[in-house]
Amino acid sequence: MGRNPVVGRQGPMYHAATIPGEAQAGTLAVKQIRSEIGHPETMRRTLRALGLRHHQQTVRLTNTASIRGMLFKVRHLVEVTPAEES
């Protein structure tokens, strides 16, 4: 039997978002792509603190050190992209 091709693509590091530094983007668009169900209460509170209340919701946040720290904690639940400045 062959090896399962999905084995190499599991775990939080495969799903983890890359968070741009302050020099790359001043504003970030953060979208919740995975549910908070089944995750610890601290991760749920972090999503709430970021302003994410629902699955597939997108919020715009300033790129600061505290925001990047919160995003790092829930990086497997969110998708982070630089937001266009307007």
C-alpha cells in the first residue's frame, strides 16, 4: 500500500497564517476561516478581542505588536492579508 498523501499536510503549521510585520503593512485584513468550536476558551477570547464574532467574518486592524501577538495565538484559525490603504 502507498503512503497516505494527506499525512504531510496536517497540523496547525500547515494551516497557520503568515503575519506580515509592521514594515510590510500598516493595516491588516483578518478573516476567520476556522471555527472556534473545540478550541480552548483563551483562543475564543482572543478571537473576540480581535473583533471576530462569526465564522467567515473579516475585520480590518492596525498592525501593532499586540495585534500581531494575538494573531500569532490564533494563526491556525484566521487568514491574514495586508489591507489596501484607503
